[in-house]
Amino acid sequence: MTQAASSQRKTCRLCGGNRLQQVLSLAKTPLANAFVPESAKATPQPLFPLDLHLCLGCGHLQLLEIVRPEVLFEDYVYVSGTSPLFIQHFKEYAEEAIRLAGLKPGDQVIDIGSNDGTLLGFFKEKGMKVLGIDPARKISEEAARKGIPTLTEFFTPALAQKLRREGWQPAVITANNVFAHADDLAGIAQGVRHLLRPDGLFMFEVSYLLDVFEKGLFDTIYHEHLSYHAVKPLIPFFRKNSLRLTGARRVESHGGSLRGIVRTEASGALSEPEVELRIAQEEGAGLFRPEAYETFSKKISDRGKELKQLLLKLKKEGKRIAGFGAPAKATTLLYHFGLGPDLLEAVIDDSPWKQGLYTPGHHIPVVPAGVLSDPKNRPDYCLILAWNFADPIIKKHEAYRQAGGRFIVPLPELTIR
């Protein structure tokens, strides 16, 4: 891979305007999910800029550096079904979609960015006809083996038209942690509008900018996430594409997410009061003012210094430290805070897709959690890089704490537990 793997956007992804101001610059990183095998660990990986730009027209916050989707997603290793919390999250998500859309057995459901089919499995259990769309080849094959029909493709207006010709007109289309990943959001919206049943609904979840801003969750910024969504800029965007954002839930996943409920303009559906409430909260927080991000940047910098001082002190005392969890966000945190293999001897992760590989760029080995019960190899401290799962991780590994081990939680507040 070379720098030709990326390109630079010049206009706002939502409104098409060109009044864009850089408001935050994080350390350059490799691609957040670009784990490598043993054979490639001696090969340096390219680093890409992580600079956020605010549209002074509509208020949308975004990366302008675009890494080619094929590079990002064809060998993707994030699997939603490995986390019990996410399985439960998707079960409740499916239940809400079924209720809101009044789904009946035989109704069609399409999931864009369907991953291993976890979400669609809950619709299938209720008798719906399901179809997944995901460009990650290995994960799509895994979903198909589990009985979830999956197209290994990117969702485009052309694919939407093809599916419509084949008889697809779903009552529900979902896109979770996907609607922030695509450069051509208008293309997705147009495809959804063309494919969706007139009385159907489009539901999506994305990391919510208000949570990122208020909690200092800068590590959710990485190259897969091109957009950092707030409700206010989405209203005119969907309207321009003959859709209407009628609901805007705040949910806990990924440290704080936005669940958008979108219906066709033709449905005549009215927006719920929570939509206006979200906009008022966003304006009150200053999300659409460039100067607000100076404060945000300082908050991040202070947390990084605090964490690095703690880890250096522990290393000086002869303590062994490992990371716990190898989510994409870990790449941003490690690079921006300057934490590498000199401080972390390994990263523990439960996903067999990642075990035996090495972390992006720093090439720290990823090992299974069994190391915590091995007195000879057990680290003294674990820095929880998957901090949004801190409580269940700590609960699950209580025996490690009883044996004297400790967990460091870096965000939203730095704590030792």
C-alpha cells in the first residue's frame, strides 16, 4: 500500500459546500484495523493524516482524507458477534425496528454493512426475509455460513436499483456504524429512498458527536469514520434526498451513539420532539463553533499527559503492562498519546480474528485472555483500550484482580480499578 491509497476531498460530505475549516489535528496513524501477521511485522505501515474539518455552512464535522474503501474493508477484522453486549444491543435494536415498522413475517429487511449477520439473525428469527450487504469478504462468507444471505458488495444506487428489479422492497433498511464510514452519503440516501417501501423506515447508528465532544472520546476518530454526525446538519441533508429524520435516540453503544430513524417524505411522518431537543443540546455545547474545538483539543492533550506519566511511573517501578482490547479506537489512542511497545508488552483480545496478529503500526502482539491466569506471563496492569466495555471486562476477570492485577481505564476519566 502507498499514499496513493488515499485522496483528498474538497467539499462538505452533507451539503456540498466548500467553506471548510480545520478545527482539530490528531497524530497521523496507520489504518485502525490494519492488523498484520508475523510475516509482515517488520514492514513499516503507512501513516495517514487525522485532521477534522468543520463545514461553516451546515455544521458537519468530517475527515477530508479518504482512504480507498477496498483498502479499508476487504480484509476487515471487526466482528460484532464476538461481544455479548453488542449481541444484546442488536436484539433490542431489532425489537424496536419491528415495533416501529409494524413488521410481519415475510416482510423484507436489508442491513447495509451487515458484518457477521448478528443483527439480521434477530429479524430472521421472527420470520422476516433478510439480506446482508457487506464488502468484507471473509466476514460475509462467515455470515452466509450462519444462514444469513449476504452480498459481498458496497451499497450504491446501482445496487439498490438491481435489488429493486429482483423484487426487493424492504420495510426496514438498517446501517449500523456504517453511515459514518462512506464518502458518498448522498449515494446511500438515494439508494435507500429508491429501495425502501413507501411506508418503511431506515434506521442507522453512528458515533454521536455530542458524546465525543462532551466526554472527550477522541479515539473514536479514525480513517474509517469519515463523518462525525450531529442531528442538525442531517435534517437538511435527508430533506434534500426526499427523506425525513423523524427520530434521534441517544444510545450507550461505543461510548455514546446516535440512532437515527428516517422515513420517506411521501410517508407524511412527523418528527418526534427529541429531534429538536438534540439540536438544542448540540447548539448549547458549541458543536458548530470552530473555537469550541480548541477546548476539546486541550482536554485530550491533558488526558494524554496524565496517562503517559502514569504508565512511565509504573514501568520505572518494574511493572509489566498490557493493553486489553484491540478495537479500532486503540490505534488512535496509542498514536496520539505516544504509547507503543516500549510501554505495552502485548494487547489482550477475545476475538480469534485478531489473536496471533500484531497491532497496526506499532506491531504489538495480540494474545488471548488466558495470559491473565498464567502467573509467569501475567501483566501487573492492563490498560483497557476497549474502555466502553470496562465494566464487563473487569467483572469477567475478577480472578485476575484477586491475584493482584489492576485495570487502568483511560476514558472518559482516568481511573485504576
